[in-house]
Amino acid sequence: MEARVASPPPAGPSPGAFAPFGFPAFTLLWTATLLSNTGTWMHDVAAGWLMTSLSPSPLVVSLVQASTSAAMALFALPAGALADLFDRKRLLITLNILRMVLAVLLGVLTFAGLVTPWILLAVTFLLGICSALIAPAWQAIVPSLVPRETLPQAVALNAMGINVARAIGPAVGGVLIVSFGVAIVFVINGLSELIVVAALLLWKAPPRPARGQPERFLPAIGAGLRFAAASSRLRIVLIRATAFFVFAAAYWSLLPVLVRNVMGGGAAEFGILVSAVGAGAVSAAIVLPYLSRHLGGADGLVRAGSIGTALALGGFALAPSLPVAAAAAFGAGIAWILTLSSFNVAAQSALPDWVRGRGLSIYGLVFYAAMTAGALLWGSLATYLGVATTLMIAAAGMLLGMLATRRKVLSAEPQDLAPAASWPEPVVVLPVEGDRGPVLVTIEYRIRAEDRDAFLQAIRDLAGERRRDGAYAWSVWEDIADPGRFVETFEEASWNEHLRHHARVTRADADLHAGVQRLHVGPEPPRVTHLLKGAP
């Protein structure tokens, strides 16, 4: 039996928080991911706790978190290119099998008493590489599982699933560690990956549209970076995410040390606190549509999440007992889901399908780079200043980061990013080799004097689309000998890249094109020329 994407339900005023569960493919993969993530959180608790036994140093313990984050950061860009260039379903199946092998291997080594701090960090790093390669492909398939109007709810439910797992996994992991030791947790995590593989095999992925000449790996990474640099909406996501995650990393990396060294607790107490974070996140996900309406959308949710995280960090720093620390953890979970889901939806809403994997991987790179830098920073500070002082510094930094980026307004408003197919194919007489380039494109406009300022503003807006979709060296020229004649120019790396540019234009981009075209006067449309560089 294969799960298919169902037809959308009748349109309503506002899809509810659980509307995506009306689509079998989403439900199937969400459930499988929930079970797998439960195993992952059990694994993370076991790895962090095992490291406190192997080394008491706060810096070494924080390296468990840092090794995963570093792997995610280092491999984020290649992961995005893989997600866009290859079949996402097959890629996910292969990587989940590899992750299963690594987790079971770590369990066997632990049973045999062969694990050292460096072996634990090495296997954790390899698991992080697999997770890095999985993340953009997994996130990129979400828009194919549900209609566009329920995408924010699907993203929130995915985040909720992670946090349901966070609530269940650490508690179960803590019990298993106390009862059977950490090795069994690693093995169970490995076996949980088989559930995801089975669900992917059952899912019938929708066919992806033909893309013409396939992109090469390294140029594809460059295209993703160029898109991110030219997309104002995605840039704002990256800036705001950096300002949040560097400081939020403090409690993720120092929680094991807080429990063992400050509170004098054990694995069970550690599991309770991580579960409290998950419970707070689940609670927030359920009421997320309500909170979004009353807090002003994604931007307001991130502000509220930043303030909540600062309060939670202060609560951890002052935690004299398990109940106080659990309350702080619950608040941290609420704040986490508000920010994480808002950043993810804002990133998804800025990305057309052709670059979705790469754009999400760049967001993932910023996320994990910030978490890695934060883990190393806060682990080092805690070694010299103590855990409580370090957490208070992180709380103050969170508030300062929020204030410093307050003018970068986050937007998750939907855009029509379907291919427009509105840009006519270039006319050629001579055969052109696909890798020949660069290509110089010129477009000549006739503009009335009274429309000059409006034209210049419209074409500057259009310049962003040109750069996002493949152009560089963009400029616009005014003929001082022929008033009203303007020439737009831009270059592209090769003829194939120019043809891809035609295919990448979305319906939202086509509106920008139309805005410029409306200001052109004359009996003929703007004159377009394509010039190829001659012999060097």
C-alpha cells in the first residue's frame, strides 16, 4: 500500500493546527519520524550522560553537542545541493540505513567497554553528518505532502513531533540508562531508523518537474549561495536566526553539567528536564495558530520566543531545585517552538522548489554554526566562570541580540513560487554549446519622461530576481543622447545557466517583470539581445 497526497479539503477561513493530518502521506511520514526522533533523543541523552562519566570537564561534555552541530554546519551546503539534484526519496532511505548502522555500532562498542571520549565524539560526528545530509531533503519534501495553505501548520506539526519525541525520548532514555545502561539506548535508536525506511518505501513521491540540462554539483552550491545573498526575505531569516541560536545554545550544551555539577542530580533528573523542554514545545505547537494571530505573525513570535528564552536561561541560572529548573525548561520549550517554527516557515515561504533544498541547507548551516559556536563559547565560559554566571550572560546576550535585529522584520507571508513559464525562450540561429559562456543579456526599454523614476524603482526591484535566478554584473544604463532609452544588462555564467534562469522565474517574479513591461512604450516589446563571449 502506498500513501498518496490527498486532494485538499474544502477551503475554510483558516486551517486548524492539525489540518495536515488530513493527508495520508504527511501522517505516515510524520508518525515514522516521531518514532525515529524519539530514539534520537534517547540517544542524545545517553551520549551526553555517558560523556559525563568519561570526562567531568564542562568543555568536553559540551563537545557532544558541538560535534553534532559542527557536522551539520560543515555538510549543510553539500546536503542542500544533493537534495535538489538527486531523488530525495532514495537519498533519505540510504542515509537512514547508514545512520542505523552507526548507532548500532556505538551500542556494540559500549557493550564491549571500548568507548572512549574520542570514539564517542567520532561516532556522534558521523551521525551528525548523516543528519546534515537528511535535513534539507526531509524539509524539502514537506510542501509536496500538503497544500500550500496548510504549510505553516505542517511545519509546526513537524516541530511539534520533534518535541513530542523530546518529551518522551529523554524520559524513556533516563529509565533505560538507570535500568540497563547506555548501550541499549544506542541500539534501540539504531533500530528506530528502520521505521523511517519502511515509511519512505510506502510513500509514493510525486514526480518532480523536468529541469532540462542537469546542474553540476559545485555550481549548484554556488547557485544556492547566490540566491540566499540576493533574497532579502531569506537574508532576514538568517540574521535573526543567528541572533537567537547562538544564545539559545547555552542551555542545550550546559544542561547535563547543570544537573550533575550544580543540582547534584543523575540521569533521571536530566531526562526530566529535557522532557520538560519537549512538553513546553508541544504545548506551544498546539496553540501556535492562536499565538501567531495575537502576536503579529512570525516576527512577533520570534520576539516572544527570544524574551521567553532569556527568562528560561535566567531560571536555569537561579535553579536551586528540580521543580524550578523544570519550570524553566518548560518555558524554554515554549520559546523554542515559537522561534524554530517561525524561522522554518519564513525560510520555506522564501524558497521556490528549484532551490528549496539548498536554501534550507543554508538556513541549517546558520542554525548549526550558531549552535556550534554557542556550545563552544558557553562551555569555555562555564569552565572559568561557572554554569550559573554563564547562563546569565547568555540571557543578557539574547535580549541584546533581539534589540540589535529588531528592524529586520521577519515575514512568512505566502508567495506564488510556482514556475511562471512566462519568459520567452531566446531566439538563436547558430547552434550554441550549453557550457559556452559567459552570456551577456541586454534589454532595451523606451520610457516616458514622467515614468522615469517609477521605471528605475521597478527595475531595481526586478534586479533582485535576476540575481537570485542566475545573473551577475547587473546594471541599467540611460542613453544621454536619446532621452527615454534605457538598457538593462546582466551576465550569466553559461548558456545552460541562462536557460535555467528562464525556467526558474516564478509567478511572483513574473509580476516584477510585468511591472517593468507596463512602463515600456512603443509599438514593439523591449528588444532583447544575447551575446556570447568570443574567443579569449
